[in-house]
Amino acid sequence: MSGDNADHDSEAHEPAPAVTFGPLKRALREHRYPVTAAELIEQYGAATLEAGTTTERLDSLLEGREETQFRDPAEVREAVLDALGYADDSPASADEWTRLPR
């Protein structure tokens, strides 16, 4: 039985796959922070993200977190990956979310 639980735990937080935020990535990086999930849902809720073979809307990924406040775009990215069931093991990619290219 303990083997079943170990398998379930590893499935719950697989390494993050290639999640494509599309134009939403730039919009989130340029947005003024802090911001609540409710504000992001209002402004960008219909935006879609590609995760492997699925497409998800931002509003469905942040549903139930309306009171959550984000200090920067990396926190939004982390919340999205968490909602998709993925752990983010790449600190460099999170840093990429807080800096705009020059």
C-alpha cells in the first residue's frame, strides 16, 4: 500500500512541462503589482495557456484563489503551475518572469 501512496505523491507534483503562456506572459510581466487573483481574472481570465496536450483558461486555473495577492509575475506563474499539478524546480525560469528583456 505504501507504494501506491508514493506513486500518487510523485504524480501530484511532476516537474513542470513546457507550459506556454503566449501573450499572457508579457502581459503578466508588465502588469502592476501587487495584484489579486480576482483582478487578474477580471483582466486576463479568458487568456489561454497550453500545457502539454491541454489548453486551460487563466480564470479556471485561478478559480477559488480570488483573494490571493501576488507580489510579482513569478508568483502568478507558480500558482498556475500548482493549479496544473506541477512543481517548479527551475529557479532560473522563475527569475525570467520578473525581468523584461531590454
